[in-house]
Amino acid sequence: MQSVSSYKHRTGVSRIGTETSSRFRRQLGMTMIEIMVALAIGSFLVIGAVQIYNQSRFAFVVNESIARVQETAQFAMDTVESDLRMASNWGRSSRGLNIEGRTLAGDVNPLNLDVPLTCGEDYVLDLGTPVDGFNNNFALTCPADGGAQPDSDVVIVRRASVNPAPLNPGQIQIQSTRVGGMLFDDGNVPVLFSNLDSATHNLIVTSYYVAADSDLIPGTPTLRRKALVMQGANMTVIDEEVAPGVENLQLQFGIDLDGDDAVDQYVNPNSEIYNPEAPGYVAGAKVLAVRIWMVVRGLTPEIGIVDNFNYAPADVDLGVPTDEYRRVQVSKTVLLRNART
């Protein structure tokens, strides 16, 4: 074996030095140009990722806002619809004019029932108009909690409970057969019905309106309702919040004028055509259907949102919004299942 010194003597280069120099060259770093190119590519990738994130987040917020408004509209519509569908149901009868004890011309409370006076006796006992209301104003004798929203309708629904109820002293109930019935509040079946095939149901009266201010979210319009309920040993009318965000409620009633169980025309609430106690009543006219419109807005403003839609439900023109709230207008026609012959 040749020594390192003899190899160096013949070649003039040390093998150890050559190997060290080669390893040094292989370990050299990146040049400045390579670093700048890498930084530029990385920056573009980061910027793109941030933009995708921001766009995804914006789309999520928008979709969430739309879903919330639509959810409020659906809930409010379902709540009103469930009451309207059962209007004209008086237990075993659908003939409100055949219920004794209802309001008659010149006699609001013929049986002297213990009726809460919060909204007046007629509000509870006018069973001749199972569906009624006011057009573009709040005209109930009881106040609107939160103040009434301008240019919004009120709808009143009178009916009996779906299921038979136990006798309950103090509660206004209906004893009914297939052809008629009677109101009572003493917890005893009226004598006229003691030997008849009849059933007992609770009287339900509910009215829906839009208040200008919400108890839950101050500064927000809201759908509210007044309801006839039993509290303790007495009946009373309570006012409760239903759906914050409902900004306007509009209705039109589909009237059958000739008894063929088909809608002949639509009228605004409080029309005399369907009210048996009004001078303009058309004999035999009854409400078969109700068209409902609702304008619902978001609970909080969204910066930069532009809504160019002109909101004009039914007979009111609310115009184009000038604020930054998201809105949706929904409508539905509800058939009164008990109004047909």
C-alpha cells in the first residue's frame, strides 16, 4: 500500500484535500435570485389562500344571513297559517251563525258570559266572523305592545279547539252538535244539549299584528299575537311576541258569494261583505281562503348590502329600502278547511 506522502509526491495533490473541497462545493446555499423567486412564489400562494378564505367566509356569512331571514319568514307564516286553517271550526259544527251566545245586532253578550274586557266583549264573541281584521291599521280597542307598525294589517281568528276539552268552570267553552252549538262558562253542559250527542270544546280567539318594537331585540319590528287563554280561574287576553324581524303583514280574504264553495273575489280585511252584522253584508257570503304576505328583515344591518326591490305586498307600497338590512317577501294562500259546506 502506498502512503499518502508518496501519492502526494507523484501527483502534487493530497487525496484528503480533494475530498474535502468536493464536499464543500456540494454544500453551497441558494443564490439571492433563487431566494427571491421562492419568496415571490410563496407570497402568491399565501395571498391566493387568504383570498379564497375571505371569499368562503363572506359566502358563508351571506348564506347564513339569508337562511336566518327565510327561517323567520317560514316560522311566522306557519304560525299564522295553523290558526287560519282551523277558522270556522266550532267543534262538531262549522256554522258560526248557529252558535247561541255569539254577538248579535244590538246585543254584544246575549248570555252574559264572563268575558275579559281587555279587547272588548265583541272581540271574543263575534263568532259570525271567524276570520276578520283591519286593513293597514291597528284598530283593536286593546293597545299594541311595542306600538303598532304603520301600514300593516291585523288578522283575527276565532275557532274552537281541535280536540274535545274537559268541562272547566270559568273557561268559555262551546257545546256543539252537527247543526249548531252554544257558548257557556260555568263548567256545566247547557241543558239544551244534555240529551244530545254533543261535544265540548274550548273557544280560541287569536289576533296577529306587527309591532314597531320588539321586547327581545329592541329597535326591531316583530310579529305579535293576542290570545284568549285561561289563567288561574279566569279568562284573559295575553299579548306575546312571535317572530322578531317581521316588518309588515298583509292579508286579503277570498269570499264565496253564491254558495258554490269557490272564491268569487278577494277583499281587504274589515270589508262589510263578509260581516253578518254590517250594512254591506252579502247574504250567505263567507271567507273560504286567505292570502298572506309578509315582509321580513334581518335582525342586524349588513354593511354594503343594496336592495333595489320595491316591496308592495297586497294594497300597500312600502317602496325601496334605504337601509342596510336584508329582506325577503313571502306569500301564501291558505284554504279554510272548515268553511266549505
